[in-house]
Amino acid sequence: MRHVFDTLVLGSGIAGLTFALKLAERGSVAVITKRERRASNTYWAQGGIATVMDPVDSFEAHIRDTIVAGDHLNHPEIVRICVEEGPARLRELLDLGVAFTRDRDDPSHLDLTREGGHSARRVVHAKDMTGAAVEEALVAAVENHPNIQLFEHHHAIDLISRQRLGMRGDDRVLGVYVLDTVSNTIETFLGKVVMLATGGAGKVYRYTSNPDVATGDGIAMAWRVGVPVVNMEFYQFHPTCLYHPQAKNFLVTEACRGEGGILRRKDGVAFMADYHPLKDLAPRDIVARAIDSEMKRTGDECVFLDMTHLDPGFVVDHFPGVHAKLVEFGIDMRKQPIPVVPAAHYCCGGVYSDADGYTGLPGLLVAGEAAHTGLHGANRLASNSLLEGLVFAHRAALVAPEMMASAPAAIDPEVPDWNTGFATDPDELVLIAHAWEEMRTLMWNYVGIVRSNKRLERALRRSQLLNQEIREDYWRFTLSRDLLELRNIARVGHLIIESALSRKESRGLHYTVDYPQHDDLHWKRDTILRKGARA
């Protein structure tokens, strides 16, 4: 089956839906999402959107905090764009009806909370369920727009480009091949512009705060069509994921520490003062390494986030989502410290992007966590992620019409439908399941919070073999969601390993015992990987 639209959007989180709504005013839009429309990292974002709304705050302070958290590897011009354009994008969400929490004393103002790394209260939130509130408003707007069609349970396989098809002329993205996971048929989607808004890749690691959809699909697809990926070594581990045998990936928001939560060892001793002057409000990379260090030193399986010294009513009112979920696991955060561990959380690298979401490949834009804009540097400042998705999806929507105008008028006849060849159903599904487990365990054990050359080199060798085996299975077996996601996490994992081996220093989220110091002379620059080359 063929589908032809003016614009194709891969992903249904904040970046994808924002872009879709803006482009729908200029033509037909398909939003393609591999699970349900609300299944995105956006929906599970608890903290909020960092933007300057308080007169005592300033753009300069937000810029400074972002660059300090990013260990001075950020692109300053990108940081300034994002910070200064943030308030206008937030007002658009307010116009959509997002019910952000209001100041209790003055409901005409938004309530502002503070998170780690911020020097002021500037995080706009909807209690502790900000992502869900934003996602619901965006989904409602998309569902009610006549020019947008949603395709749920449609898993993108690969981008269609002229070069990959062997077509004459300059390279350009023309669309995407997509697996309908309900009918198990492969469909061809063609469009003048393709927006990659596929989110992050937390499922590359065995332990993650991310939902199951976060398998790095857009990053892998972009790399396969020759678009560079940047700074993949900087994978953020959220310091405080719930440690409980029945909890799969529940995140305890950073705002808990922003409002006075204290990290303690099993013996009750608060330890963050030993690691950073900001104590529990230190940037995430420092907090995650501190927890990792304490767990390794003591042999304890977790540490504890203590909220019991705070007013119980305040705790429940401010964190109703966290409180309700913890109660399901038999934990009352008003009376008991919360057992927590670090887990893979956010990809600070991604697909190359300029300030307008352009990847360098005509027809292809990128926004959100899948993109590397240069905003985050070596470590993301808390609550800058939803902000980034909003700002750069908007900017991409401004340049997309010009890109659409340059698209070929008749591309449909030139693009072949998917050819399944001699693929057969896999006779041993255990091969796919085992490779999933092996790749994710490999990444957790060898490419985690603290790294070494020996571990990374071992990971590289094993990853090369796994990718080769997965490539053989990909061409031999009929496609399934599990096989597609396995192919993508294996590729993204390999890119993370390659990037980590390249960087001969410690900076931000990349800490290696072999090069524990900064090297500003040689490594205060991005790590750029191109297909078949390293730079």
C-alpha cells in the first residue's frame, strides 16, 4: 500500500506533534507512530519545562546554568536561541489549554519549581505529570485537525532516499518504508518532507527510565542514510529511578530533590556534600556518579531519597503522581525514604541538526531527543528537554515550506514498493530474544556511568559480532517489531561505544578511569561519526 502526504512525521511526542500541527496549515500530514499515539517519552516526563518566567530570573542565568551543566561543550548560540525563544513556545502550550500548576498565592502566575543545576525557580510544571498534560493537549489538537492523519502501530523500517535506491540526481529523502504491526504488511509512505521525532534510546541499556518505545529508531535510520551522528558518548543516567523488584522503569522526578529531598545511604548518612557544593541539587551527571560510587563502595543495592522531613501535605500535593505510584509498591514517601538507583535516561547526542532542524540531507528534518542541536553539551540540564522539543520543532516548521517547494513534483512512480525477497519466518525466536538481552547487558556492564578502555574495547568487539549476526537475521527473516527494534538498539549501542572510545578525556556524562581529566586543548569539541568514518 502507498500513502502520499506533503509531510511525514515519525514520532508522536512533543517535537513530532508540535511540528505536525504547524505544518498542517500548509498541507497534508501523516503522523506515524509505532505504538499508541500517547506512547512516547514525552508522556512520562514528570519534571517540567525550564523557561524564564520570573522577573528575578534572567535569560543569562538560564544560559549559564545550561552551559555549566553541559560541562562547557554546549553550542552557545543554540543555548541562547532555545532559552530566549522558550517563553513564546510555552505560551503556545497555554493557548492549547495545557493545565500547568498555578501559584497557590497568586493563581494569575504559574508555579515555578527548581531542579538540580538550576540557580533559580524556572521549571513550569503540571504537578509531577507535566509530560502527560502536554501530550494530552497536543494529541487532542492533532486528532481534531482535518489535515492530519494518525497511523498507530506503524513501525518505520528505513528512510527512502535517492542514493539508497540507486536513483540518478542529488540525494534526497523521499519517504519511509513502514511495517504495519497489526496486519504485518509493509507500506510505502512518500512525502516532500520527513521529520524524525522518534525520541531517545534508553532501551539500549538494561536498566532505563524510558518506556519500551525508546529504541533509537530515528538515530539508526538517519545513520543508515549517511547523516552524521554527534556526541553519542554522552548518555545521561537519571540518578533516581525506583529500586523495586516489581518496578520496571519508574522515575522519581528530579523535582523531589529540588523541593528538599535528601539522598542518603542505607545507614541514613547524607552523602552528596562529599561530592559537590550544591549537594543534592548538583547536576545529574555528578549525582549519578556519586550514587554509583556509594553503591560500589558500600556494596548496597541502592541508596534512598528521603522526603520524610518535609510537610506531608506538601509532598502529596506537589507530587501526586509519584506518591500514588509508590503507594502501589507499598511505599509511603511521607514516612519512608524511597529506594533509588541510577538508570539510563536521556541521549544528549543524536542526529546532526542545525538551528532549524536540518540534517544536511534534503527532505530530512530532526527534532527532540533524536536530534543533536548542541543545546545539552556533555550533560543535559534538568527540564531542558521538553523545551528543546518545542523550540526546535517550531524552527523546523518555519524552514520546512521552502524544503517542500524544492521537492520533486512526481516522486511516486520512481519509488519501488518493499520487496520481501526470500525472507522466512524465524524458526528460533530465542535468537532475537537472546540478542536483545546480550546487547543491553553489554551496554550496562561496559558502557555505563564509569568507563574504561578495556571495557569499551571488549564492548566494541562483542557489539561488532552482534551487529553482524543481527544484519544476517534482518535479511533472512520476515520483519517484526522485535527484530526492527533489535537492529536499531544494536546500531545505536555500537555508535555509543565508538564515540566513547574516541573521546580521550572525561567530561560531563562521559567518565573514564583512563582519562579522568578534561582535555580542553584537544577535546573541547563534538564527536562526529559518519557511516564508514570517525571524526
